[in-house]
Amino acid sequence: MSTKKRTLLKVIILGDSGVGKTSLMSQYVNNKFSKQYKATIGADFMTKEITVDDTVVTLQIWDTAGQERFQSLGVSFYRGADCVMCVYDVNSAKSFESLENWRNEFLVQASPSDPDKFPIVVVGNKIDVEEGKESKRVISEKKAKSWCTSKGGLMHFECSAKEDINVTAAFEAVARFAVESE
Ligand code: GDP
Ligand code: MG
């Protein structure tokens, strides 16, 4: 007989258009990466089941359908979120500067009861991009970590959705963080 607990966690992925939100989700859930730019996947969320300690967690991962480019996301996107993944592109200073806005927007829209303790994981994506090729890295790991520290110690991961580097680790950290703060 299983003594495992079960829980459902709503994870929302925030960040500027093009940073790789959909790619991270698709790599994590389906082990697929596409070079094609797809603004929308046509679904509100995808699910994946994982085990964290003695808890079976169904991660319900919400991705935007590209609305982040022109308008704020609807309140239903934010409602009931248990954890947030805030994504930037390590090769884009602008996307890193936007993190502040995304975090603020989330705190305003979802108004969690304890904003300082709310599980937010920051992800720097596209670390596979080689210097001098498509672009080059402008946000160092040190710079990102120091921003995370200044916001009360947010967790930070550097990933590549393309090469599948650290993607599982980032999502599992989000899940663990949320389970432990329940
Ligand atoms: P979104 O708008 O944040 O959902 O971004 P997408 O997931 O649609 O990705 C935008 C573009 O960046 C697409 O052309 C992807 O193929 C590309 N991309 C996403 N993740 C990576 C990555 O880790 N490395 C590289 N080199 N390209 C990526
Ligand atoms: Mg997308």
C-alpha cells in the first residue's frame, strides 16, 4: 500500500517574449526542442508527474500564448499559482532587466499572502549560445545571483532548453520549493 501523499502544483512561467519559456516547458515535459519560433502552443498548460520526497506531485505548468508581447496576462493566468519560474536570456540585457517587472506584476496580480517567502525560481536560459555566433552572453552568473540575493534570496539556475542543460533541475527545484512551503 502506498503511503505517498499527492498534490497538484500550479507553476507559471514568466518572462519576455523569446527568452525560451515555451522551449523550457517543451524540453522538460516532452524532451523536445524546436528551432521554429512558435508564439503559442494552443494549450493553457502541460502536466508532468514527479516525486518529491514522500509526495507525488502533479506539476501543472502554465505557459503564455505569446500575450506577454503586447498586454498583461489575464488574472486567471496568475490565480492560484503555487510557484513561479521567471526566465531571462543570458544573451539579452533587456530580458534580464524585465525580471523586476515580471516579479512585481506577479506580486500585484496574485497577491500571495507572504510575498517574501513565495517560491520564485529565476532561470537564465540559452547558455549554449557560443560567443560571437548568434549573440554573446551579457549577463554573468555573478550578476544574476547578486540580483536574486537582493530580492530575498531567490533560487537561480542557468539552463539551456536547446541542449537540455539544468532544465529538469530547475523545474524540480520549483516543485520542491513549493512542496516545502505548503
Ligand atoms: P518564448 O517566447 O519565451 O516562449 O520563447 P520560445 O521558447 O518560443 O523560444 C524563442 C526562440 O529561442 C526560439 O527560436 C527557440 O528555438 C530559441 N531558444 C529557446 N531556448 C533556447 C536555448 O536554450 N538555446 C538556444 N540557442 N535557443 C533557444
Ligand atoms: Mg512562448
